[in-house]
Amino acid sequence: MLIRNATAIMTGLPGAQARASGCDLRIDAAGRVGAIGALAPEPGERLVDATDCVVYPGWVNTHHHLAQSVLKGVPAGINLPLLGWLDAVPYRFRRRFDADLLALAAEIGLTELLLSGCTTTADHHYVYWPGMDYDPGELLFGVAARLGPRFVLCRGGATVKRAFEENDPNAVPPETLDTIVGDVERLVGAYHDPGPEALRRVALAPATPTWSLRPEELKPAVRAARKLGVRVHTHLSETADYVAFCREKHDRRPVEFVADHEWVGPDVWFAHMVHLTEPEIRLVAQTGTGTAHCPASNCRLGSGIAPVPALARAGAPVSIGVDGAASNESADFVSEAHTCWYTHRAAQGAAAVAVEDVIHWGTRGGARVLGIDNIGTVEVGRAADLAVYALDQPRYAGLHDPAIGPVVSGGRPRLRLLTVQGRVVVENDAIPGQDLPRLLARARAAVRKLAS
């Protein structure tokens, strides 16, 4: 395939390498970028006209909760901070998720992400309980395979109840650590690809190390994951309350606490990381521990603003996560990138973060955090995970630099093309074979049933 006449090609690389010098891009037979520049068509090659379009690497979403795609704007939680919101929204509805509802939620979430140009998603799924009559892993991998993105299942769960669940007769009972680790081992055997262009990965991902596991379970859990060759993911330092609890319970700040239990290193990444001290930032950078920055969710819940520019300057791996739609409501990657750009400039001044930084964190940064090495940039030899945005709406009219339009103008530019390993997964703003009106009707029916 030859993509021709693009207005600009953003590479996902930092600094002076952020923009490619050419306007044409070839995808080779292996699904990789074969050439960039002023290219002539080859015999039999499919031509895609990208006039007035900009090309980005496919976004790499390192933290999501697909199950929450049917829990947007729940009135009981719309004005609550994190702990109250957890009780009122995701934990309240957790027991309602049968196989059909989870499949619907996953399809809604992945559709929203794909149509925003996201080609890789790590889903932190924690809707588990003993004796489930369906397999969430099989279901989620199946929906992802049908729609086409790269998919990382972060297998969540908990061995203890949260405090607000103790007196709730409908609360989901916890699992054992052996059950969680055993399921991760099963999923690794069935789905995990350790290769540099993996379409499917598995990670061990309890909901939080401070509330979801007992302290004595933390080292066995992370050691089991490393023995299996998978990464480790969880939430950390999302709110001031989180930090206060950790200091009161363990006399340590959260990053110090997890470091004491071997939960740091290049195979570990944490969502949020909002409340960090300078020593914690240095520790995260020194150990190569990753961050999934979720600016929209942190704004929505009033949690604060993560010091991501400082983490990046220190050399820590930084990525962007869209987070679940129940704490975001517009769970697409372009909105997340736009919010990221705005948030840090509002907090620290106009020079705090550049558009190129946001693109780098959201693409190559995500590939680094997930360890899928050959994705995340538009370079010769890299996997052809590409978003071709058509800036043909009034929102993008008048742009002096169209290359930065998706990030600075926000909205959702129309997708001329989205490819994963060179395979077309979105074309002319539609996912091939998907009945979008039917999906929306099913979503409305599911919300009515949940609300009743």
C-alpha cells in the first residue's frame, strides 16, 4: 500500500525527529513501514490519497477499563471524588456484568478507541469473582481479535475487600492469590506473545497494591509474574487520600512501599501517579518504572495533575492511558491527548509541554511501557500502525500547522485510514463489517436495564 500526498507525517519521535521529511509512505508486504519520502507507485500497489490529511503513529493506550463503557455519567457518582465514585459506580455495578454485558462494553470501548486512531489498548479488567460462569479473558481477546487492535489484558482482581464493601451484601467476594496467578498462567499459555510486534499480551494487574492484596502477597505476586515473563500493572498514588492511607498504614509513601516489595522496574507500570515527591520521581526514573498518565480521569474525579513533565525530564518511561469511560465519559485517545496538552500548560505555563511531547508519550512512550518494541513510531522497519486523519471539519479549518491539529484542536478528526501491522481496521471513518447504529441501540438498551 502507498499512502500519498499527506500534508504531514508525525513520527512519534521526540525533538527534531518529530516530523518526517516526506509526504508519502509505503507499507510493505510484512505490514511494516517500507519507505518514507517522495515515492512512485509500484505495480499492483494499492494507492491511498492522503491529500489534506495528517499521518500519526497509532496511539498506544496503556490503561483502560473497557467494562466501564456502559457506565458513563452515572448520576450517583457524577460529582464524587475517587473513593465515593468507586462505591457508587464501578463497584456498585460489578456483579451485573454477565458475558453479554461485558462483550457489549468491550465492543463500545474498542470502537470508540479505534475511531480516535488508537491501535493498541491495555485493558485493566478487574471484574472477577469465584465461580464465574464465563471467561472474561477469552471474551475480551475475542472482541479485540474481531475488531483488530493490539490488545493487552491486564488481569486484575483482589484477595481482600475494600472498606466500603464490607457491609454490602451484593459485594463481589475476593479471590485467592493462587487463583489469580493460576489464571494469569493459563492466559499466558493461551494468548501471550512476547514478540516485538505482539498482537496479544497478558499482564498481572491487581486493582491496587495497597488495598487489593495483603502486604505479604506482594512479593509472591510480582515474582510469579516475572517467572511467567509478563509485566505487572496497577493503580498507584492516584489521590491524596491514597498517599495518606499508605503513610498511616505502612509508614511509607506509595512508591516507597511498592519498592520495598519489589514492585518497581522496567517490567512494571503504574496508572495515575498523581501525587509524587521528588525522591519518588527519582526512584521511578532510576528503576525504569513506567507511568500511564490519565489526565482526563484525574481532572474528572478532581484527583490532581500528575507531574508527568518532571517524570519525563528525569528519564522515567511515560505513556498515556485513556482510563475507563465511567471516569472520563469521552474515552477516546484524541480527547485524552488534547486534555493532556491543556492540563500541564494550565498548571505550569505555556512552555510546560509541547504537542510533540504529547504525541511521543501517547505513541512511542506507550510502546516502551508495554514492551512491544517495534510499534509506536512511523519509521522504516517499524510495524505499520498508522492513523491517517482527514482534517475536513470546521474545527480544523484555519490551522496554520495542520500537523498538530488532532492534539491542539481536539474533537475527533475523521479517520481516512487506520492500520494495525498494515491491516486496515478503519476506513473512511467506519470499521469494516460493524453495524454502528445497532451497537448504539444495544448500548441504550443496556443502560436502561442497568438503571432499572
